[in-house]
Amino acid sequence: MQDMSQQSEEITAARRATVLAIGGHDAGGGAGISADIETISALGSHPLTLITALTVQDTSSMSALEPVDPSIMLRQFDAIHADITIDVVKIGMLGSFDALAAVMTMLDQLEGVPVVFDPVLAAGGGGEAGSKALQEAIVSALLPRCFLLTPNTIEARRLGGSDDLLRAADNLLATGVNNLLLTGSHEDGDEIVHSWHSNDAESESWQWQRLPGEYHGSGCTLASAIAAFIARGMPLKMALGLAQAFAYDALQRGYRIGSGQLIPGRAGEAQ
């Protein structure tokens, strides 16, 4: 009769796809790493996490940001990278030049791994998450390494250096980022339009009926969902469509925990 150790050695489980989520920590659980973990897990991938900054924020605004020592971030990365295959990297809030430098060091060791970047320049309810100089460094150093950038239209105009949205999109693609998903919730109108722009000349747009209320962590949810689907091997166009549907459903299930924005209901069934 085999002993239990022999049996366990013979059992091999299918490896679950992984997403390395890099971003800030929101103690309220609405945005940042908490949103990444909930979304990636709900969609059948496994979240690996590195925290770039601790924030003081509630469902209304962010009042402070404390960067994490980049040396511990790099030690954490070295540990998981040596042990676990990383399928996709999803980046959110950076918050400091040191965090950006640490992330670039990590990406140098992840050649060929797709990078999804949701550029968090301010908290959902308010509060800046990086200086103009940091934004310029992100454009020059990080964007050329990204497979997909997912800015809202305010972030796109700031990073793209133009009030004209299409010109800003062209400027962002000119940095070397492969794909751009512009999210349109900050524009006027009853319908929200998300548009995909690509250096490969592919394009697509999706229309969504605007929901009442405001939501804390909606951008994190969408970008993490895209990353989770890419990690599972889906083509980008399919991943973009499915992720938007997941995020929209999460917003429809939004709930209130404080006096500010609603929290997306991300704990739905995996698709």
C-alpha cells in the first residue's frame, strides 16, 4: 500500500494562470490591491501582489500616500519569481520614483510577459497619486514596455500631453505602448464609450449605459479583469470585451460601505 507522501508526489494539479498585481493598498478595500485580488480570483486566475504604497483614504478621497521601501518590493519579487511562473503583470498606482525604478528592474527580468498598466494619477474621489515629474518618467520609461494601457480620458489627456483626446491617444501610442483602451466614464452623455486603439491598426469601441452613482475601484476592476483573461490565454479583443462585461456587472452589484463612492460587487461567479 502506498503511503500518503508517495500519493501526493504522484498527484499533479493543472497550473492556474497567474497575474502579478503591483499597486497601492486601500485600507477600505475598494480600490488598489484589494480590487485586484478580488477580480483576478473571481475570474479564475491567481493573484500575486506587490504593494507600492500605503494610502490614507476612504470612499470619498485620499489624504496621504506613504511609499513602500523598494528594497522589500524587490526581495518579494525575487522570492515569487524564483518559485512561480508569472503570466501577466498588472500595474496600478506607483506613487514614487523609487517604486517606478523597482518595477522597471522587475520588468527587465520578465521579458515577453504582457504588462497591463492602469495609470492611477489620482484617487477616485480625489487626491493626487504622483507628481508631474513622475508622470513624465512613467511616459518615457514604463509606457514603451506596456502591452496595454487603460487610462480614463482625464489620464489620457494628461499623459498624452494634449486636450484633444485623439491626439493624446496618438501621442501615447507613439511612446511604444502596443494597445490603448480609453475608458469614457468621465465624458458627458448617457452612454459611456470605451475605445481600443492599437499600433497594429486594430480598433474597436463598446457602448455601455451609464449607471447612477460613482464607484471606488472601477478602473482597477476593469484592468485586473483584462489581465486575468489574458493570463488565461484569451486574445486581447475577447479579453477586452469580457472584462468590460464583468466590470459592468460588478458596478451593477455595487454596494455602499461609507458615505462616499459605491464599491463594485466583484465577488461574482467566474466566467
